[in-house]
Amino acid sequence: MEFSCKAFKVGKCEGQKVVDGETMPLVLQPPEPNKGDMDSLLFAVKENKEWFEQMIIKNSAVLLRGYNVNNAQDFNEILESFGWDDVRYFGPAPRKHVYKRVWTANEGPLSDSIYYHHEMVLIKESPGKVILFCEIPALEGGQTPFVPSFRVTEMMLKEFPKVMEEMEEKRLKYTLTALSKNDKPSMRGRGWEDVFGTSDPAEAERRAKALGMDMEWLPNGSVKAILGPASLTKVFDGRKGRRTWFNTLVGMHGKEHSSAMMADGTEIPENVVKRCEEIVEEESIQFEWEKGDVLFFDNFALLHGRRPALPPRRVLVATCK
Ligand SMILES: [Fe+2]
């Protein structure tokens, strides 16, 4: 594979790291100052689709910077020119449709952070790519930190080989309680009616089953979704045999509305979860958003999250195969 391409110039950004020989994110810029317009970008993308896609897999994160990408329509045109199939979002985050393939990333309060996750990690068909566009950078904060997931697995194996073996063997089980109707505005504030797109409990249950969840209705009208057994790590094709930390153990363990345990009911030791949370933070990478940035994540390689922000901030998202 050729690692350079005349249509893009490799740049730098503050905060990028070299992990296992790969720069993350790989910054791609116009090859010349007058090649930053949308037409030049779309032409460069169309001519180098395969190369670009290989770079996303090789470097896990690719940041397009220095182009005149102004709004959701421009962002959508970039997505269209790659031609990847869309994966419809399913999950607890409140999102608004903006334009064609483009959605707001999360309508929850900007003052909250969003914990690291692989997009739609608990759904059978999770997207291969998460693509973000910065329309308005935050006044302060609002970064989208990300973590090479295989590093978390490596560190956990080193520090907790026994528990890791047990979790791999028994696999994991999660519960998530969704309230009825939309709760107060929060990250996970969507009611089950909204999540499943129906107010008929029987239909919601059918849809949940299709996604591999069991439902337990609670007296107050809320519902507990039980997911699993789910694997702790996964190896995806073409990712150098790396073991991705493809689970949501830290995000769901011991929370008000969620839990994570081994599938046979064995508790995961508190110190293991706590240390895992530290490892995730230690391994994280973050850069400052600039207006017009378009960021491509390999969702099978990276966890991502969001730092709290001072408004205004508008980052839009698309999820693709
Ligand atoms: Fe996300």
C-alpha cells in the first residue's frame, strides 16, 4: 500500500500521538493553498477513495483540515462522495436529524461529558466509521478525545490476567433502565418509546428482541433491557490482529441506570473497573477542534467521548458501514 498521495498533504495537529508506529490522527490538508475549496476536496476524495479508506484503517483516525467545509450540506457531499452505506443510529443519545446523512452528535447539555465508547457497541451491526464535522468549535473544551482500544486490552491483560481470562470466558451481561417518556434533558434521557420508535410495549419488546435484548417491565412504566452474553474483546478483520476493547464495561458498571457484570452474575471487582477507567484516560488522545474539521474514526479500533464544553459548539455526525 502506498502511504502517500499527491492529492493530500500530511499535516500536524497539537495532541496527536504515535501509537504502535501510526500517527493518530493522521492530518490531511490541501496539497496547495488554493486547493482548499469544496470542489477540489470532492475531486480529491473521489479519485482516492480506496486510499483514504485504507488510511482510516491504518491510522484509526484521519482529520481533514484546512478545507472550506462550511455546513451540513458540505459535510453531506463529502459523505456522498465516499459512498459508504449509512448505518442508522440506535441508542440512548438524543440526536436531531439535520440533513440527509447528517445528525447532531448529541443534544444533551454541553456542560456534561460523554464517556468513552465504541459507537453502538451493544448492537449487532455497529458502524465501521464514525465521521464528525465541526461546524462551530466550542468556546472552551468540547474536544472529542479518543483511545486506541487495543491498548486498553493490552494494559488490562498485563495488570489483571486472571480476571481478564475469567471475563473473556464467561462474557459480560449488561442492564440498562430506560424510563418511560423523555426524562429531563440528559445524555441518556430518551424514554423507551423514543428509543424503540413505538409506544406499544409489545412492539418495543419485539424490536428489542431483534436487537438481541431481553426486556423486563418495571411497575413505574420504565423498562430494564438486559443485554448479553457479550464478548469482552473482539478482533476485527484487517486490524493487525489487535484485540479491541469492544465493550462498555466502565461506562455501564455500577451506574444509577445501568450495570455490567459477568454473564453468570459474577461481579467484576471494583478495583478492576477503576483501574480500567484510569487506563482509558491515560491512553487517550485529543486535539482542539477547528471550524471546518472533518474527522474519520475507525469505530472498530477507537473508543471516543466528549469533554464538557462552553457553548456555542456544534459538531455533526454520520455513522457509516
Ligand atoms: Fe459516539
